[in-house]
Amino acid sequence: MKKDTTTITDNNTGRQLELLLRRGTSGPAVVDIGHLYHELGYFTYDPGFTSTASCRSGITYIDGEQGILHYRGYPIEQLAEKSNFLEVTYLLLYGELPNPQQLDAFTATIRHHTMINKSLERFYDGFYHDAHPMAIMMGVVGSLSAFYHDSTDIRNPQHRELAAHRMIAKMPTIAAASYKHSIGESFVYPNNNLSYCGNFLNMMFSVPSEPYIIDPVAEKAMDVLFILHADHEQNASTSTVRLAGSSGANPFACIASGIAALWGPAHGGANEAVLHMLEEIGKVDNIPAFLARAKDKKDPFRLMGFGHRVYKNYDPRAQIVRRMCHEVLDSREQHKDPLFELAVRLEEIALSDDYFIEHKLYPNVDFYSGIIYKALGIPTQMFTVMFAIARTVGWVAQWMEMIAEPQQRIGRPRQLYDGPGRRDYREMNDREQA
Ligand code: CMC
């Protein structure tokens, strides 16, 4: 049988090397270059990983040209319409949709872990009231490593699963407490009679002095947004979690590293940046000037919520969020939200602009999500935290998949060194004066 390989030729030496092609169930084949350095003495160079598969994974599949996203084979559109966040969480963690008993047991397990240790609450007092909630999240999630010693042995599958459940369950509690701290209100304890998102809304917005009624539209919208954000294969934060985890670091520390990577405006921080950008643009008449800035290579300004490393078509999540935006705003009689109207116009104008067409720049998931969060009363600084709550599921699933690999090794990229060659230390008196 013909071997599934590709051959490269070294033009310097004339040597040929046959490289194995590995094929997944979907997507392009990958060239296995594991022996390249040993055989030819070369590394590969791919800054930003534009053509590099960093791992094998059976969790999420994206076809960026077609605008397709599947979790464990299920299209995101079907999951967003028919499923709910905890069911999707189960799917991402365990690979299959749960039957009713499995879902009940899983929901009960997650509810069981929603509380945080009392001492952990004192961490919040160390943060000034205007601390960004993402800064608090990084610190508090990382500190979980100091509390749960019965779930940090990464070689023990039960420990791994317990840590996974704890993080997924506690993330809304930690996030809501970050918000309460920032507005000087008492923390609200989790209420395990509520849904995952209902409980989060209650911890965010209820106060001990009066009843709080959860708005079903807000609860549903948040659940769908959480499904859309739950995983996205090897993005920057997930790759960070995998790399941190590959050294054997405990899972709580790894998720804290994911939160750090998510915060940047090129990644999860974009939803917050989109809202600031729309406020800065202010009115439709100003759109052309901002588009001109986005196209000007000398200007660092970019249209936030536009463009994606993988999607060269409409981000399928953005399609769903855009539709939801209409529903949520209509339900609150806020369909005249000027920021939403501005966003719709900005999208129209950008999508008919040659630069955006040629560069295949489409709205991504973050373009409209902030407008929904705003309509639900979520403060702008919490937008990326919302992303982090949902993405914790993906981080944990990817981390569990990686650790369970029999061949798991530390991730250790190489480099193209272009610094100074060897030179001798110069005594202070021998160095040139400024
Ligand atoms: N506005 C204007 N020009 C852009 C934009 C934009 N938003 N995004 C990319 N470009 C241009 C860029 O200048 C470059 O042009 P040229 O080839 O002429 O030099 C070309 O498109 C390719 O850009 P790139 O920076 O090489 O692409 P990338 O794959 O490295 O970056 C990105 C992807 C998402 C970081 C980038 O599109 C961007 O900065 N977008 C704005 C931030 C944003 O919305 N991020 C959220 C991403 S989706 C949610 C998530 O994954 O967290």
C-alpha cells in the first residue's frame, strides 16, 4: 500500500526526507515533522502558529473557510438552539451528550461545588475597589491551588475530575464576588435551586434586603452566550492552559494562566474593547473616519470585534449572537439602543468596504456579545469575565484530554536565535561611555 507521506528536499545537501502525513476525521492533514531536526538538523519557523497543529484533539472542530464550528461533532447552531450550558459542558468533558440520569447526576455534582472557602473570601479585601475583575479572577482562581489539596495530583484521574468540577462550579461564584467587591456590596452565596446562569445572575444582582426575580430572557441569553464561548480549539488561552499544564502544573494554576491570556484585547478582551470603540465612534457619521483609521497601516487602531485568525468567513457564533441581540433588545424595549444601531451600521459599511472584503474580515463572536451583556445589565468591565466563566469548560476539557494522553510530554518550542554571537565579558572600565 502507498504510504501516506510527503517528501521534502534539502536544496543545500540534496537530501530527501519522507515525512508522515497524519489525517484527522476532518480538516487538512498535518505533516509530522517530529524527526525533522534529528534527520536534517532544521527546526520549523511559524511565529503565531499560522500553519502548526500543536496537538491532537477530539473536542472541537473549526472550518474557518466555511464558517463551521462543531463541539464533539455537533454543530454549534444546534447546540445553541436545543441544548443548555451544563449539557454542553458534559459533552465537552466526556465526549457524548448525557442521558437524563447522567445530566441530573452531573448537575447535582456541579451544584455541590458552587461554594468557595470562607478564607478565600478574604482575598478580595486585598484588592482595591477599582481593581479590574479580570485581575481579581486571575489571583483568586490561582489561589484555589492553595485550598484543594485533594484534587491537585494530576496523575490521578479522580483528582483531575474533581478539580474540573470544582472550577466549573466555582467560577460564577468567584466572578460575581469580584463584581460585588467592586461596587462595595456583600457577596451573595450561591443558591443551588437555580440554574447555572440563574444562580450567576442572582449572585450578581440580588441584595439581602429585597427579593430579586430572575429574568428568564436574561437567563436564556446568558446560557446561549456561554454555550458559544465554551470552547474554540487551540486559541491563545487554551494553548496557554495546555502549555502550563504540560509541565505538570496543578489545574487551578493552569486555568489562572488561561485567564491571563484571555484578557488581551486581541482575544477575550475584545468584547470590552468593542463597547469602548462603539462609544468612541459615537454616531453613524463618524464611521468612515474610524474605518479609514482601521485601514491605515500607520495607525494602530483596529476595528475591534472584526477579523479572526481562523475564520475567513462569518464567525458562526457571531451570526447567532447577532440574532439574539435583536431578541434581547426587543424583549427589553431597548431596540433603539443607539450602540446596537451603530454596530449594525458599522457592520454593513465594513462588509461592503474593499479592504474588509479583500482581507476577509468579518464580525467575530465578540462584536455583538457586549451589546447583549450591556442590555442584561452586566457592566463593561465584566464582559471578559463572562467569557472566562464559559471558556473554563473548554480549558478544563482540553487540559484533561492532554493529561490523559499516554505520550504526554512537556511543551517546549524552539526558536530562531538572531541575537549577538559569542562574545567576552567586558569589565566596566572597558565599556563605551554614553
Ligand atoms: N481591523 C483592521 N484590520 C485588520 C483587523 C481589524 N480588526 N484584523 C486584521 N486586520 C488586517 C491586518 O492589519 C492585516 O492586514 P495586512 O495583511 O494588510 O497587513 C490582516 O488583516 C491580517 O491581520 P493579522 O493581524 O495578521 O491577523 P491575525 O490572524 O494575526 O489576527 C485578530 C487575528 C483577531 C487578532 C485580528 O483580526 C484582530 O486584532 N481583530 C480585532 C480584535 C478582535 O476582535 N479579537 C477577537 C477575536 S474573536 C474572539 C476570540 O477568539 O477571543
